[in-house]
Amino acid sequence: MAAVVSDLRPPIGFADFDRVDIRVGTIVEAEPFPEARRPAYKLKVDFGPAIGIKRSSAQITRHYTTDELIGRQVAAVVNFPPKQIGPVKSEVLVLGFPDEAGEVVLVAVTHPVPNGGKLF
């Protein structure tokens, strides 16, 4: 097992944490993103009627195929400003953790929950 590098940030207050809007959504579309510098997929994630469907680019090709991503619930930050990544405007940041090789493993929702639910 690889050593965990400690890069702990300074303590924050709950108000700081509460400003980060992390929601759950369901991936409704996933396709290859060949124009990306590093292997990635283009995703469309449904966050329910209040937020809608948002786009993201995610470097998750090592552990996931496009077919197995469809219907999967993911956690994402929905209140960052959009970021242009090549021809794709990424509107949300899908969350994951690095495995021992530094490849992204998605944060998992273990039971179905309504799209748009806020992390607390």
C-alpha cells in the first residue's frame, strides 16, 4: 500500500464548508473525450429539476467504462464557475479519491437517493 502524503489544510469553520455545494446526481450520458490532454470522459449528470442536467469532464477512464457509468449516482461540486476544458465547458466537478496509482475512484453512493440532494 502506498504511503499517504499528509497535505492537510488549515482548519475551517462550518460556514466555509457550507459554502461548497456538493450534490448527488445520476450520470445520464458518458462518452469518450479524445481531445483531452489526459484520458477522460465527457459526462452529463442529472441533478434533478432544481439544478438540471450539467456537463463535466472526468479523468475516470482507468476504472470505468462509459457503459457502466450510465445510471450511476455521483457526488459533485455544483457551485464552481464553469471551466472550459478544450471544446467542453465543465459545469460541475465530479468527486473521487486517488487509488495507489493516482487514478480516480469515484465517491460512491451506497443506496439510491433523490437527485439534487445536498451533502451534509
